[in-house]
Amino acid sequence: MTSSLICSETQSRVSSVLNRDIKQFGKKFMFDCNEETCWNSDQGDSQWVLLDFPQPVKVSEVKLQFQGGFSAKTCRLEGCLKDGDFVRVSQFYPEDNNCLQSFPIQEVPTVEKVKILFENSTDFFGRIIVYSLDILGEKTS
């Protein structure tokens, strides 16, 4: 049965935060279930989010909610085991809108870390704004 893989023990990192203002735009706001808060990246190409799970998982779906005008045209999901090298798992193409979007992942290996790379932002300066991020799947042993 698939469920959210993000828990209190999941560690996250992001490529940047707008003006380094983590109190207003930090990564924690992607996971707080508050539609008023968001992670806002600084400008630049190839923004990303990295999640480090407390145990091995199989990812079956990625759910993202961008702010329209600040979404990625192309996203690449990469995964690896604790000390391994990241390998490409999937590529998906979000729409440029404010809706929660869901992206099923096919043939996923067991991973302990996932990295979502936001390529080709719809914003001229390369900024990405994410209101909600969830990773669904199954925990493995």
C-alpha cells in the first residue's frame, strides 16, 4: 500500500532560498500542509530538492504544487542508496499552474535518497516556488 514517505525523520536540502530568507521562504514550508506558505528558490538554473529517508523506500508517485509562473517545465527525479551515486529514475513535465499535480513513477529501484531537479523554469530568472511536495511509495527493509 502506498503512503507518504516523508516523515519527521526525513532530512531535506534545497539548492537555494530567495534572499536566504529561510524564515519566510524556507524548505520546511513545502511540507507544512499550509496553502499560504511555500519554498521560494533564489534565481539560477537547475534548482533542486534533496530528500534523505530514514530507511530504504520505493517511490511510486511525486506530488507537486507550484505557483503558476514559477514552475519547472521539466523535472528529473534521481535516486540512490546512502553512499551511492545518483542515477536518473524518471523525467516528468509539470504544467505551469497552481494546481496540485501528480506524477506516477514507473519501475523504481530501492533508494534512500531522492533528488528532484527543476530544469527550465517558466520564470525568466529561474526561480521556482513550491507550495506542496509529497513523495508516495512503500518502505522496504
